[in-house]
Amino acid sequence: MYIPHGKHLFLRWSGFAGILSLVPQPPQFQDAILCADQLCPQSTDGQCASLAFAKESGSDKDSGFFHAVGGSRWSLPRQVLEKILMTIAHKAEMAETTGIETSQVSDNTRVTSGVETLTHGSLRPVAVKGGKLEGQTEELLPGKVIFVGAGPGNPDLLTVRAREVLGSTVRAITDEQVLKGVRAFVATEIPVPEDKLQAAEDEYERICAEAKENGARRKPARPAPPTAAEIVEVSDASPAEIVELVKDALSHGGDVIRLVTGNPLSSDGTLAEISAVSEAGIEFQVVPGMSLPATVPAFAGIALGSTYTETDVNGTDLDWDKLASAPQPLVLQARAKDLPRIADELKARSMPVDTPVSVTANGTTRLQRTYDTTLGLLGKLDAELTGPLVVTLGKGVDDRSKYSWWENRALYGWRVLVPRAKEQAASMSARLSSHGAIPQEVPTISVEPPRNPAQMERAIKGIVEGRYQWVVLTSVNAVKAVWEKITEFGLDSRSFAGVRIAAVGEKTAAEIRALGITPELLPARSRQNAQGLVDVFPEYFEELDPVGRVLLPRADIATDVLVDGLTDLGWEVEDVVAYRTVRAAPPSAEIRDMIKTGGFDAVAFTSSSTVKNLVGIAGKPHQRTIIACIGPMTAATAEELGLRVDVVPEIAEVPELIDALAEHVADLRAQGQLPPPRKKRRRRKAS
């Protein structure tokens, strides 16, 4: 922050709880003096410490440096000082315009922001030449390292405080075990720097140019947008190495996050890091997280009760005698390589070999798997175990079947293909996740403006002129297309006065209501599609309806069900192309391979175009893949393309579609008729 001063500036106090600001010095004052009891009435030293606007020694002109005179101590609240500095910084250009070359805060009026109240005599001088910073104190912007507990892995289990800290901080040093879902919160509330945005755009243009050279007829899929986050991933770093990484991150300004699994103060390794940071003189804070031993057993259905013993066996010297005799259940943090040692050490101390044991990998995530075994077989557990494990032994483990809930959800662990654009797939993916599924979003449609915009321009003019009795909106994209034209012409919702609005479904209606317009007509909840709207649409009577025209702005590939139905009811329909739906770029080779070989357990289609486009860009789903379609028309399209349709909900809405899929899978599981697991391909031996 800069400390420039104009030729005639002094501090004005604008109220007890107000703000200090720099203003021009009234010409009638030689020196503007404010008493400390005005600035800090809570001072009890009985002496008046003042701020004076004085003449620089040996100079004929006012240079405007502040000097504390009288009194032994004065202080300002932190918030007040920050506002002073912000105000002074805002005046940076005044140093140049007033001809002042150098302004300086004298040594005995230095301040520091490292404490809650700011006392005089604690800050280095700051000089400004030509409005630019010449010297600056480190204390004005104190950086600190914040140790944040990422919890057991599920982003939903982050604390509110952790989300706040992660969202407002750019730089993070994270363990490799911390999942991407948690890392994604870093810097979410901070705008992306322009250079990063430009670099991402340049990279996409390079990818497009390369694809064009290779003969591609469509633009490749755009990579995920950049974020402001600067994340460094570490693995088995020593406390000294962490300190060096922290120092480097702090040198860029601001705070830095040290993101660790579980709870920071429950890990010996993190405690060593905190000690090293403290010894290095770096300020630190701790944001607790949910620990793995306290959380993962609950997700595995293990009731720990009020008494249990937890410890971390990762590379630590344990007192195995005490552990073997400790109250059960025992909850151990470990890795796959530790399991034989756990079994040997506890068996050597006479723990029964038939002691029940549960080993949970990827705890609290949708990849969680819990393996039930005994102490005698623990060292020989044949499973693909990666990452941190939670091993639970003894009392309570046998009751897991009673309380297991996370892994017992209908779609748990199922990979479900969602052929929708990311911005449209959020609610669908969230619904799938609530049933335990792992959604994979694959855009199949790209929405583009119509080739001939004149049609839409005439339609908007017709709305304003009252040429239509009804405007029928059949999708969220149609609503957005119409509204874009409305705002483009400088109009608003008042343009729809006297026009009746119909929507094909609740989602479209919600988008209309968000614009301040209430649709008058919707089909029954059980038939929210084009035919359902035709069924409830009123007939046209020339004697009752002064205007017999209906505007139908929609996609270029829409079916004729609405047009034919409304025409049969006597209405004149203006079918206008509001937007075009074109096939998106093909997904990655890995996704295409999963679609064709049964890597997805299910796929959920929400429109006929998503069916056609998915088959067009990626091929038909494998026979073992369950096909769910949102309504009869979508199902008919799928069957025309040779797909077996397994699920069609009674109500054509996304929540009902996903719930129907979950119910169907639960029924198949109860009957023992689930599709066989995907066969893993054998790797060919190199010849």
C-alpha cells in the first residue's frame, strides 16, 4: 500500500465509528492536529498523542509527512487502519499532480498489521516517489500458512470454514491423497487472471488448428476452463521441504493453504510440519477437518459406540502391547503394505485369529469399498487396495450388515453416462450422485444461433405488435433464445403484455418465471411433452379469439407433433427456428471405448436428439448397458436406432427419470438379474 501525500492533505475524523480520510488541508491551518483521544477514546494513559501535519525539516514547502507528537502510546483498530491505508492508496496519483516528489512516514509513527490493534513505533518508513512505491514493509500484508483439514475425501464433508478459506485463497500445497473434488474448491471465489484466460484460449486455438490439419470436420471439445488456483502437489515431503514450499508461495503475496487429509492435528506428520513452520517464524492457522477414523466407519456401517481406540500405523513406532489390550473396536489408519504387519503384531499378542476385521478403501467417496475378513486372513487380503485405508477390528464389526447404508444404495458405484452439456447436467448428475452413481457428463449437442436471424427478429417484432395470441416455449434453450433477442432490442418482460405463454414442462416454466413472466398453460405432470401440451391446448374460436396466431420458437430439428396438433385445433402456427442443435465434438477415445464395450452400467437420455447424436459421435451403447429414456418419444427414437429401452418414467422429468432408473436396478438386484460385470480386456503379450 502506498503512502503518498499531497501538498495540503490532513486526516479528518468523520465520526466515532466512522472513517479516517485524506482531504485537502484548509488554508487557515498551519498544522492540522488530531488528538489521540479523538482517534482512540479507549486510551487510558491519560496523555494526548497527536498526529501533526508538519513542514519537512530543511524544506521551504510542505511535504506532508506525519509525525507523532506527545504521549507515550496511541493505537487504532485494525479495520480503521486498513481503511486509512486504502484511502491513502486511492490518492496515489495526487503525489504527481501536486509536484511532491517524496513523502515519508517518520520512524516513530510506524504501524504493523500483525496485531488486532495497531500501535505507534512499530513500522518501517515507506517512501513514495512520483506516486510509486519506493520501499514497503512486509508487515503491511502479512502472509500466513493455513493448515486445512480436507476431511476423509468426500467434498460434501468439508466444513463451512474450510470452504470459505479454500474459496478465497489462490495458492495451495496439497497431499496427493486429497481428492480432486476437494481441490476444486481452491480459489473458486477469485476471478481468473486475464493472462490465464488468454493462455487457455490460445491453447484451445492451437488444439483446433492441429485438429483441422489432421482432417477433423468439427472443433474438438473445449478443455475445462482455467481457475485462479495455483496448486502444488507433494508426496512424502519432509517438514523442512514443506517450509521451503510455503516460503516460496508466500513470496508471491497473500496466504497459502496447506491442504491435508483428515484433521491436521490428528496426524503426526502434519504436527511436525506445523512445528517446522512455527520455528521458521511463519504465522499459521488451523482449520480442523473430519478425521478418517471417526468418519469412515460410519460410512461403512460400523457402529463404533461411545468408546473406541484409534491410531495411525503409517510409518510410526506403536506400542503394540497397549494397542492389543486397548478398548475395542480398534480403528487404524494404514496402507495396504501395513496389513501383514498389523495381523502379525496383533496375533503375536494373543488376539484371536477369528477377530472380525473390515478394511475400507476410498472411504466416504462413491468409490468406497469395504472388505470383510478376519485377523487371521488380513495379511492375505486379495483386493485392489490403494490410498489411505481404515481398518476396523473387533467389537461392532459383525453388525455392519445392520447399519450399512452408503454402499447399499441402488446405483452405488454404477457409472452412468449423462449425454448432456455440463451447464445442463448439474441437476441430473446431482440426482444420480444421491443414489450412489458416478455420473459421466458427455456433451452431445452444441447450441448455435439460427443461420437466418431475420425470422426471429420478425417474431420479436410480432410479439411487440400483438400479432400472436400465444407464444409456446418447448425448452430452456428456446426461452434463452427468445430472451436474448428481446434484450438485444432493448426490450423487457413488458413486451409480453397481452400475450399468453405456454410451456411444455416444469423446467421450461421455471426458466420463464425466472424472467418475471408466469406461463398460463402447462400439460399434466404425467405428460409433460409436446403431445401432452396439445392435449390441454384450447381450440381456436374466431368469435372469442381476436388473434388466431401462435408463435412456436424452437430448435431446427424439432418434431411436427406440436405444429400438427395446434393446426388441428384451428390455430395458425408460425414455426420459427430460434436455435440450431448440432452434434458436439466426439468424446475422448477412452469414453468412446467405454460406451462400446460396456464400461458404463447405464445411460440416461433426455431427448431424441441426445440419442441420435450420441450414437453418431460415439456409437451404440453395449448390450449390457441399461437404457433409460425420459419419455415415449425419446424411447421411440432409441428403438428406431436399435437400442433396447429398459426404463421410461411415468412423468417426463429428470428427477423421475433417475428415480425410475434406481428403482429398476433395485428390482433387478432383488431378482438376481443384474447385468454381468464388464469383462476386462486381456493385454496382448509383446511379440
